[in-house]
Amino acid sequence: MIIARSAGRLGNQLFVYAALTKLNAQRETLVLVGFDDLIQNFPEVLTDSRHIPLPRKHWWRWDLSEKVLRSLGFLRLVSVITLDSAERRLVTSRGILPLALFSGGWCQDEGLIDPHIIHSMLPAGGYLSLHGESGEEGALSVSGDDPMFFIHIRRGDYLTWPTPEFPAALPESWYQEAMDKICETHPGARFLVFSDDDDYAEQFAQGKSNTEAITASPRQTLVLMSRCTGGIMSASSFSWWGAQLASRQSRGPFIAPLHWITWGKKRWDDSHSLADTTFLTWLPVVSPNRES
């Protein structure tokens, strides 16, 4: 049995689940603690896993349980799975009991996961169906046969995180620059805007004849993004998954902000390993509020 606690939202939960499933060659039972977003959008995960909901008010219970399990791991009674950052792989310190605590972090590293695990949970299909039946997952009531590109705009907590001075939310000018670059090579490109801020998405798309704001569930959004020709990403793990899944059937481009969440500091955050992602095109960010 492997026990893992969630950290973050759906994109991060997909990373951890994909890493654990790849690591779990013996098909031990996965006990997922607090993976509410994953279970809500991909309930099929429960066919080979168990889920324990973890409301925020009960986090202290897991904190206490984790301390106990770590102590048992120190005594070699239970196994502990950690990340070897130097070799970029998950390693297991074996214990006597058939129980393992996952303590491997975010797993945001292309080498730690098998993307097919997530791809297999999506409905089969090729390019985005523009004329699907009205209840078909991934169908849109738009017309035209031009290449479709997604734009994912994350706001919400990103407006002040990781710091109010250097937030991860990207300026609108960066998205426009990325759109212009795509239109240079794909003159007929059309854009679908997805965001956790529907009003902002509508405002962004307003006045752009080739752009439409889409309101959809996280699962539907991921399906639609995965069927696009390419995309423009926020510095979000959810964006990364949309691009990764779409890259299985298209060369893109998939444009991401250089330096990811720390674009404002113009350097990489050492806690992330996404700089080596093979299918991304990195575009520097120039904030209109700061000198370049």
C-alpha cells in the first residue's frame, strides 16, 4: 500500500498520480489523500485506488499522521518514497511493513511520469471536433476548419502568488505576442480561451474575430486542449498537461513563459524541472509595469 497526500490543484495531482502509477510496478493499492480535484474529474482513478477526502479544517490530522509515518520510516518499519533531485528519480527506502509513505514532492518532471497514463483516461479522438453532437464531450458549437489553438489564462491565486511583487499571472501583452507569433506561421489560426476567471476570458476575447472564450469543466477543458493544434500556456501544471496531451498528435507550437512561475525574476525556480520539457517553445515575458 502506498499513501500519498495531495498538494495543489488538478494539474499537480495529475503529476503525482502519473508518477506513482509509473513507479507502482507491483500494483500495490494507492491511497490518495485529498485528491478531490482528480477524483471529481477522473473518477475512473478509483478502479485501482482508494481516496480519502481531506477538508482543509482536517489538515492537522494528516500532518499528525504523516509525522507518525515518517517516524516509522526512520525506524525502517514502513517504506518512504522520496525524490533524488540529483538523479531526478523517485527512490524507495524499504521498510518491514507493507506500507509506503510518498514524500516525493510535486513530481513536475517529464522523466518521472508516463503521460500515457493520463492520456488513456481521456475519450478517444483526434483533432478537436467542431461539429460534434450537443452532449459529446469535447464538442463545440463553432464553425470553420482552421487550426485551433488553446489559450490558458490562470488568474485567481496567481495574482499574488508566489509573491505579490512577482506574481505568476502573466500580462495580457504576453498572450497577445504569443498569438501574433502563431498567426505568422498559421494565418488562419483560431483561438479558444480557457481561464479560472470567466469574466476576464470574455474580456480578453472581446473584439478578436478569431478568438472565443470557452466555459467548461476542468475535465472538458483538458479534453478540448488536448485536441488543439497547439497552445499558449500560463505557468500552470494544468496548462502543461493540456500541451503535453495535444503534443501527442500535433507539433504545436506550444508556447510557454520563459522561467515559468518566476518569469518576473527572470530566472528558473530550482524546485521545478520543466525547463527540459521537449515539446515547449519558451517565450520571454516583458511586464508592462517593469523595465525589461
